[in-house]
Amino acid sequence: MKRKAFGIQYIIIGVAALLTFITVGVVGGAMFLLDFALTPESRGKNEDASWQFMYERYEGMKAWHDSLTACHALRDTFICVPDDTVRLHAYYVKAARPTRRTAVLVHGYTDNAVRIMMLGRMYERDLGMNILVPDLRFAGQSGGSHIQMGWFDRHDVRRWLDVVPTLFGDSATIVVHGISMGAATSMMLSGDTLPSRVRTFVEDCGYTSVWEQFSKELKEQFGLPAFPLLHTASALCQWRYGWNFGEASSLEQVKKCRLPMLFIHGSDDKFVPTEMVYTLHRAKSGTKDLWIAPKSLHAMSYHDHPQEYTEKIRAWVDRYL
């Protein structure tokens, strides 16, 4: 009888040890995943390297940048977020001729304001518009402890919308245009209550939700299912940063958007799968349009089709700004 009791005790101890081992492994893996995704070594922290990258990728970018610098047209502006003492940075350029039309441009994951300046050039040079180009948190000259994947970034972009009249006048009208994570940020913002000066959105290759994007990356990069790592990492994100992967949904916010939205996606995008844009487009009620850029990979639609991209944006902003 004693031998049987001892055997049961050993089984219980063994099971408890195994469960403890699994729990520690899952929590440790989730902590690694959270840091890997939200606090990576970011190229967006190096502005000089970012400008050099843009010179090499986009013909004429250096000449445009140099011309703005020479006449002090490319300027910095900062705002502080009182509740968490974070200072946020943005570049802005006033159009050569006074105009109320303004583009607020939102960059992608591990990027910065510099790395979306090809669209800054398009809006300023080709479309004659004012531009405001923020560094999101953990990027460029902005502070912040982590990448927010668009969810809390939408609040910061909302703050920048209130800065627009002080830079460009009270009559300013705004298009919010984002690429990749910046597109997700723009869509997440689109479902919130916004000032009337915001007239339209352009999203270029944004994901449906942080949960779906991270699930895809977890499977492709590590060969792992979402459960239990993603669930645990999401809970840790809630505890550490105040938001979770499940609530960070472009799709749910787009469903609430009542402003016109232009959807753009590369036909060969594998990073944010092209299928996602069809889901987003279907979810959007009211005025919308969709352009699939032929043979373009992720965030390469403008690079591959600059003239067509520019003309589509021109037609869109002419209609709504």
C-alpha cells in the first residue's frame, strides 16, 4: 500500500515538473517573441543610412532632398505626449505655392519618416501639396519603448492631425496615406472619430490585423502554430505595454470608417499576403477603390509603377481634397 502511494506521489511530482517546464518554456518563448517583434534592432533609428538607401533606390531623390535642404524647406517639428513624457518628431514641407491640400504620411515597420519620402516627394513635387511625415515611436527621432504595430500609433497620428492647422493653416484638408504598418495605422485610425479636415485615406499593403500577421510570421519564420506562444505573447504585451494583438485590428476599424479609402497592394506580395487587401476592401462600406499593382512585392508598388501610382493618387486627391 505504501509502495503504491509512493508511486502516485512520484507521478504527481513528475507531472508537476513537466507542466512547470512547459510553462516556463512557453513564457520564455513568448517573451522572446514579444521582444523579437516589438523591440528589434531597427534600421529606422539610423537616418543617415536611411537617406542613403533612398538615394540609391529612387532616382532623383538626392537632388530633391538637397534642394529642400538648401532653401530650408524641409523642417523638423516635435510634440510631447504629456501622459507618458514621450517626444515625437516629424518632418514637414510647405508646398511651393500656398495650398490647403495636405498629406500626412505614415511609414512602415522598422522604417522611419525618411523611408517614406518617395511619397513625400510625389505629394510635394508632383502634386503640389503640403506634407507632414511623422516618425512613429521607436523610430527616427521619436522616443518610445517599442513598436506599436499601428494600434497605439493611431493615437499619435491623431495628435499630428491637430498640428496640421498650425503648420499649414486652418483651412487645411488632409489625406492620410500609409505603407505597410503605416497603412495598418491609417486603417486603424480611420475607424475613430476624426476632425472634419480629414477627407480621405490611402492604404498601401496594410495587414488585416496584428494577430493574423504575427500568426503568419510565427509559422513561416519558426514553423510554430499560434497556440500557445502567440496567446501568451499577446497577454504579456497587454501587461507590459497596455495593448494586445487581438484588439489591434485594421479590419474591425475599417468596418467603422465612413470616409473614402483607396486600397493599394502588390499582386506578388508575400509578406503581407495580397489576399488580405480583398478582405479589407470587402469590409469597407461607402466610397472605396482598389488597385492591385502588377507583379509588385511588398511595399514596392510605387517603386515599380511610379507614374501610374502618381496618377491614381492625383485623381483620388483631386476628387476628395
